[in-house]
Amino acid sequence: MAKPPSFLWVITLFILPLKLTFSKPELVTTPPLPILPLPTYSQLKWQQREIIMFHHFGVNTFTDSEWGTGKENPAIFIPTGLNANQWVDTAVQAGVSLTILTAKHHDGFCLWPSKYTDHSVIGSPWKNGHGDVVQELVNAAKARGVDIGLYLSPWDRHDRRYGRNKEYNEYYLAQLQELLNNYGSVREIWFDGAKGSNAPNMSYYFNDWFSMVNELQSTINIFSDAGPGVRWVGNENGFAGSTCWSTINRTSLSIGNGSIVDYLNTGDPRGTDWLPAECDVSIRTGWFWHKTQSPKKLSKLLEIYYNSVGRNCVLLLNVPPNTTGLISETDVHRLKEFKGAIDTIFSTNLAEKCSIKASSQRGGKNGGFGPKNVIDNDHLWTYWAPNDEDKEDHWIELRATNEKLKFNVVRIQEAIGLGQRIKRHEIYVDGARVASGTTVGYKKLHRLEKGVLHGYSLKIKIMGSKGIPLISSVGLHFDPFWHPNELVA
Ligand code: FUL
């Protein structure tokens, strides 16, 4: 019979290795401190959407106008073939995860059966007055895993309470409560600052409105010229400033103030509020559908994409349903092309095949902040961080492992969860400067003016930054749609 193992053997074979394994957990380097202000959870989610869809729909669709008078008869609203599933399918095909509907535009006509007015779908023959466009969109979106947002125009040309501060604010708040209580989760609410020059004087009780919104919806972002969740970019062309900070001073902002558009466009490096910009633009000339208009060319949409998403913003692209209640086929087709083009450009990242080095790395070789982090799939929480001690001269270099790299787009992303930092940067290919820029933020896209470049190495130098720069992603892409010498119409 074999001898039973001695006590000493048991300790050596089983207990010691256990102790060795468990007593020395591997400690990793801590992340650097953030630089305030920071985004909220909902603002980060919003930023990652990149493209949001907007639907302008209402009586204007049937009167061929942009700003209704408020005197329209609800009976003209007859979208006989309305199918919100088709709207949301269009959004999904375009890679969009949030779609915003004009529940009420300036004409005051409500797309849902509000209890506080008869100027709504209730007065329309569509579904014998039992229709509810907001509900139709909510149902279609829910079935497809898409989120919804709502636009409720403060300026109301129909309601007689408009101009009487207390009465109208009560009315507006009552409608806000209807929309935010009865349709499930709403991810964005749009407070439009637009108002006709001859409209009656009116004080909007924004503080009451914003407080009510936050009380009723926990993951919503409030859009207005001045936030507090998302700011207007200052124009309706879909173009952010080439410098674009997500930070700004809210105390310098007010809603409906034409003198702040440049400030809104660029933001403020000294801003104490995190308030990123949304670029609203329509796929057509107008916001509402008009028979005579057609969608913008693919090249124009791509230019808008580079100047919005590629400048640290979210693109809010309006796609208006027609009088049938459908997104026109021409628009559906153009959106497919647009999404196809974005996929073609960005699905291949030549940086993934490169060897990468950097000026320094936080925590040394195994600190977890090495330059390889810029080619993984996490564009927020894994990043390259240089040493705290290195105050300047930060760079990251990608080098081809065999043949030359061929690209015309450089993508840089910052780990904005720890604040927006980069103020100035330059890009070099094989030692020659090919591009320079200012802010980076969530995403900076350089569509190179020189066209397609061939080279072995690409170096990004950070020339100015608040604290150390934190780069979460770098991409080298080839855009076959980019012909820098051809002018975009
Ligand atoms: C503007 C409005 O006046 C337009 O009609 C449109 O709704 C656009 C998004 O905002 O301020």
C-alpha cells in the first residue's frame, strides 16, 4: 500500500502555491486625474451615437411651407399611408440609434392627442381623429431597439395663451408632462430658440421646464441654444467650428440670442460647463418635405459628416416624411449610400497593422497606458497616456510593418471621459508635416487636403494640451469619395 503524503508535502504541493497565487495580486497603474468639466453619463451616450435622425412633420408638410401660420385647419393633415416602421427602418439602415420628432412645430399643431388643445391630430380625418404620430413612432422605435427624442416648439403661433406668461407656461408645461409621462423613455428634448420677429413678447420659464424634464426622465439630454445637456452649434449647415470645444461657459449663453453663434460654434477652452454641440441640418433644403426638393448629394452629406462628427459633434440629420406619411424613396436611397460610404471609409483601419511607439507611457511598459490602446475597439476607456512628468513634446508614431501606407483620412479620438484636453496638434508623414489642427475631442477627422498620401510612418504631435493628452483611438483610412480638387456643389 502506498504511503499517505506527509503533512509537509501537502503544504508544499497545495497550500504554498495557493498562497503565492493569492497573496501577490498584480497592481496596476492608476488612471490619471480627470480635467474638469466632465460629461454626464447621458452626454457620453449621446456623443457615441454620432448621427441622430430628425423628422419634421406636421401641417407644413401639407401646405408646402416651413413656418406655419397657426391658422391651418387640422383637417388638412391626412397622411394616408403613414408608416412609422418605415421611418425607423430607414434610421436603422443608416446606423442611427435615436430619432427625434417634431411633436409640435411653431404652428402649434400637435402630432399627439393633447388634452390641452383641439389643434391636433384629434381634428384630423386621419384615423378618424384617433391617430397619434408620437405613439406610432414610439412603437416602431421600441420594436427596433431605437431610442426617441421629441421637439416641442416654445414659439406657438396658434395657441391664444401665447404672450400671456403664466397661462402659456402652464400650457407648455402641461404638454411637456404629457409627452414625458406617457411615451416611455425619451432621450432628447429639443427646445428650439426660433421665434418670428413680430411674435408677441413672451418669457419662457426655462428653469421650470428644465426641472420638470429632469424630474420626469432620468436619461434625457436637454437641447437648446444654451443646453443644459446639448448646445446648438450656431448654424443650420451642419458645420461645427474647426476648433470645437465641448466646454463652454453657460453663463455667457442665452436662448434665441443671435450674437453668440460664433461662441456656440467653437466652444470655450476655459468653459466650466460640459455642453457639447449638436449640428442640425436637413437632408433637403427645407426642414419639411416639399415636392420640389430633393436630397443633398452624397458628397455634400460626407462633407457635413466630416465637419460635424469629424469635429467633435453629433450630426442631427433631418429626413422629413412626405404627405403620404413615408420617407421618400430618394431620401432612403441617399441615406443608404451615405451609410455605405461611411462604412467603406472607416471599416478598415490601416493603423491596426502598424507598429506603434510613443514619447513615453504612463506607468512604464506594463502600466496599461501604452500606445497600442489606440488601435483597440474601446474609444473611451482605454487610451495612450504619456508620463505625468513629461510636460510637453508628446507624440505617438505608427510605422508600416512592410509596404507603404496609403490613406487620405486621419482619425484621432480623445478619452473624453477624463475631460477634453488637446488644444493643438500636427500630423507628419515620413517626417513631413501634412496637416495641423486644434481641438480633437471625441473624434477629429482630418480629410487630407493633399489627397491620398503614401508613406511608412505617421506621427501625431501634441503641440498644446490641458494637462497630459489622452488618446483613445487613431485611425488611418482611405476615403475613395474624397477628391480634394473637385468643388462640392
Ligand atoms: C429652427 C426652426 O425655425 C426650423 O423650422 C427648424 O425647426 C429648425 C430645426 O429650427 O429654428
